[in-house]
Amino acid sequence: MKIFSIPPIALAAAVIALTAGCASTCKSKASLSIEQIMEDGFKGKESLSARISKGQGNEADFKKMAFLTKELALNKPSKGDLSSWTEKTTALQAASESLVAGKPGALDGFKTAVNCKACHSVHKGD
Ligand code: HEC
């Protein structure tokens, strides 16, 4: 009698799908490129990040930022150390999650973590 009628290939796919759900230490792939994320959330004076830093963000903005920074952390920069990248992007993601959760001091934390120049000087190619 066969208890498991699930074909091994389907099982393997399920395992891959499960492991893809975890943090940036896993080899899950980002669905947005760094460029797309920068364009979508960071570029310009009226960007999502600019509005949040000015204290003008609402809950939907925070959630979008949490999503974008999670995607950012899943990317790999073409320049600079991966450990430095992981440190910066996970700090940024954590700060965005704190905004979503409405934690005290979350805005200051975000403003510190969203330092464009600190990240670009190390990770942005010419
Ligand atoms: C955690 C790191 C990080 C932070 C923080 C960050 N950036 Fe970037 N940004 C990058 C990287 C890496 C690139 C290069 C992307 C590439 O070309 O692959 C980039 C590229 C860009 C680009 C060029 C995108 C394009 O169209 O080619 C703009 C504009 C930009 N960033 C704006 C900003 C602004 C404004 C801020 C701050 C409010 C910011 N970024 C914060 C990492 C960061």
C-alpha cells in the first residue's frame, strides 16, 4: 500500500517554495531590481522615502516602504561587500517595519537608515 502518492518532484518543489519564504540568508530571489526600487521609492524630492522622512507618510506608505526595502535586501549590489549591504538593507527594512508597527522613535530610525550617500558611496557603481 502506498501512503504517499505525491510524486517526488512535487515534493521537491514544495520544499523549494517553503525555503524561498525565509530571510535574506536564503537564496530567494528579489522580484524587483535595485534600480526599480530606487526609482519607485527613493528617487527625487517627492519620493516615497522623502515623504516618509518629512513625517508625511501614512500607513500605506510605510507598508510599501517595508515591501521595497525587503526587496532591496534580497538584491545583491554590483559593488561593495555583501555583509555591508546586508547590514544596511536589513537596518532599513527593520526601520520600515517599525514604522508600520507604529513604534516610538521609528521615524528617527528610518531617517538614519535611509542615508542615500552612505549606501551609494559603498555600493553604487559609477
Ligand atoms: C541600502 C543602500 C541604498 C540606499 C539607502 C539608497 N540607495 Fe539609491 N542606489 C543603491 C544602489 C546599490 C544603486 C545602484 C543600482 C544599480 O545601478 O544597480 C542605487 C541607485 C540609485 C539611483 C539611480 C537609479 C537608476 O535609475 O539608475 C537613484 C536615483 C537613487 N539610488 C536614489 C536614492 C536616494 C534619493 C536615496 C536616499 C533617499 C537612496 N537612493 C538610498 C543603494 C541605495
